[in-house]
Amino acid sequence: MKIDRKLNLVIPLEREDGTSLWIYSTPIRKEVFETYFLVLAKTFSALSRNGLDPRSGPTVAALMLKEIALATPRDLETNWLEGDDGVNGKTGLLAEIVRLSNCLVGTADNGWQTIPLQDALDKKLITDDEKSEVMNLLAFFTVSSLIAPKQDRPILIEGMARIYRLEVTSSAFTEWASSFKTRMLAESTGAKAGETPSSDGTSTS
């Protein structure tokens, strides 16, 4: 699959109680990138400089993003972390990443519920530990897919997807969700699905 800025990331969360939740996130818009490009670029450089590859980088990328934003001045009085539109602000970069993410939740009766990621967080459907895991994965995906040299993006993104058993897809959310439900139904009944996941966890569509 060609790794470009139009790909979407799917993160599975498997719980000890047997319930499952999938988070589907689309890339940030061009204008958002242009607002935070300096922090994103410096975060990528910091990850590379510290040897944080697809195995270790996705566990700390959001933390690194915040650290870089705190150390990067916007003017004489503020930095890129603070303020409503700062990286960690209520209308900032991380909030925008959350806004662009939806959840597909498996219910007890084997039905499916689609809700925005923010609603899942507000309703405590995602624990604090799971939120940290998800935000670090999304931050690494955002930085690597937007900043990394084109020849390095497949190494970073496909490596992350394989190690963390994620899915990278060009499908829109409704298309992906429909295909996913069909695939899960086929697996539960033993029938053949029209689409199957590849061995490394990425989409074969």
C-alpha cells in the first residue's frame, strides 16, 4: 500500500472483560498541519534523534509532542503547548486529532455502536491507560505520515501497524465499518468474507 497523507489508522482495543472497541482516525487537515508544522517537525526530529523507532516511538509520541511544544516559543510570553489553541488546548492539535476519530464499539448482544472518540472518553468507555496508548499511537502516526521523508514512511507506518496489530486503510469510515462488520460476521459464522486482514494487520482492500 502506498503510504501518503490520505491514509486512516484503525486501533483495536481488546478488553479483559471480552468487549472490543476499534478507533478509526483520519489525518489532520492541511490548514491544521500548517498551524502546527514546526512542533510536528521538531517532534519527528526528536523521535529520530533519540532512536525512537516504530517499536518504541508509538508508546511515547504524544508525550514527546507535548514536551517539544512546551519548549517551543510562540512569542515572548507563550509556548506551543499552552492556550486553547496550543497543542494540548481544548481546540488545539491533540483535540483536533480526537475530533477526527470515531469508535466502533462491540456490544453485549453482538451489535455495533458508532460514536465519536470524544464521546467515548466522556462516557468512560476508554480508560485513562487506554487513552494514553491511543493518543501516543495517533501522535506517532500523525508525525510519521506528515513529516517523515516519503521513502521512510512505509518503514515507519507499516512497521508500527505490524508491531501493534493496527490497520492502515484508505477507506472512508462508513466503508471501513461496513466491511469490518461483514468480516467479523463471516469469521464468527465460518463463511468467506469479501475482505480479510493481512498477516501484518494492515488492510488488504
